[in-house]
Amino acid sequence: MATNGPQFSGDQSKYPGMRAAEALVWREFLKAQGASYDRFDYNTRLGPGVTPPDHIVEPYRSASIAASKLRSDIIGWRGGLPTIFEVERYAKSDAIGQILAYRAAWEAAGGPSASPALALVCADYNPHIQPALTEHGIDLYVYPVDFSQLAPARLRS
């Protein structure tokens, strides 16, 4: 199995599905904003998934459906209202597409809130995405992070 760089102890259990760099960015968000949320749900599957052909049997059928669902990084809850978060080291236009797809899947499933808030958390971003963030009502949180700690020890000296 390929890895996405060094992992910090407990990151996979705390932030399932996140790469090490994303976990560092998310930690900074939590330090600054985390207390204003009631809870966070990580690695949340959204939407109905794709139904495989009839000849696919259980448990492969259920696994296939689950694997085909969209997966949001985080759903934050504040006062019963959800916020869908996407976390990136460097945010580009594809992050906006992901967030909008997550919102559409949420709304199609008839979640507890008709329209969740949307947020993009990153260490840096392409400034050209700002108009799209504004147009779609996506909140942007930028937390610069020193990623040098992700380098192998032999390169950090």
C-alpha cells in the first residue's frame, strides 16, 4: 500500500483519510476555531453510491456501493447545523468542485439540514479561486504551516 508521507502517531485514528500535511493544517484550524463547534465527523460518506451489476454478490456488492460514495474530509456541527470542510495543503479549483459535489450529495440524501455551510481549510491557496469561493458561499480559512517536519529526518538537519 502506498503512503502519503510520514504519519504522526494517532493521525489515522484521529483524522481518518487525511494525509499528514492535511492533518497539520487541520490541527491549526482546530487550535483557532475548533472550540466553536460541538463535534466533528471525519471521513464521512455522502450520497447513494453506485449500484454494481446484479451478478456482484454480497459482501462485494455492499463494499462496492460504499466505496463509490463521495467522502468528505470533515463534517463539523455547531448548534445542530452542519459545515462541510475540505482540507488541503494548497487549495486549487478542484477543491471547490469537491465541496460543491459534497453539498449536492448531502442535499440529495435529505440530511438533517437542507443546505450545509461550506468551508475550505488550507495552508495556502491559488488566489484565482477567490471569486468562486465568494460566489458559492464557501468560507476560506488559511493557516500557514511549517511542513518541514514531514521531511525524512536525514533531510531536516
